[in-house]
Amino acid sequence: MRHIAFLFVLATGIALAPAAVAAACYADYKAKQDNPLRLHYGVAEVSQCAGDAAEAELRARLSAAGWTLLNVVSVFDESGLAERKESAGPYYLRF
């Protein structure tokens, strides 16, 4: 009986592992451009939920588009998207 229980737990863990790995992460951030000064608040999907990794990823993406990352406000899962959509406006999932 223990063997069957072990196999069940193992199978359940294997089945749930891809879902945990595939969980989406998002970050909201503030960025700027100079000459003339422009500021924006945005939301972006990031590949890692860790704050430092999200910051490095966003810094590179924004820089390529001529923006400077000021700060990452927070990192969150998809449950936090809807409440930030209006505030981010055209910068919602743009970068």
C-alpha cells in the first residue's frame, strides 16, 4: 500500500511541476527619457519573479527602446494584472 501511495504522490508532483514552472511573472515599473523629460509607469511580463532578475531584464529591454528604468515597483503573478492595466495605459505589457 505504501508503494501505491508513493507512486501517487510522485505522479501528482510530476503532473503539477510544469504548471509551477510555467507560472507567469509580471513587474510594474517606472521609467524615464531625457530631452525632453518623459516619464511612464508600465507593466511587463518578466521571465523570473526575483526582483533583481526582473530589474536587470527590464533595464535591458527599456534601454533598447531609449528608456531608463527608474525602479521596479513590484513583482507579481497574473492575479495582479487587471488592477494595474488602467494605470499603465499604453505601457501595459508593451515592453
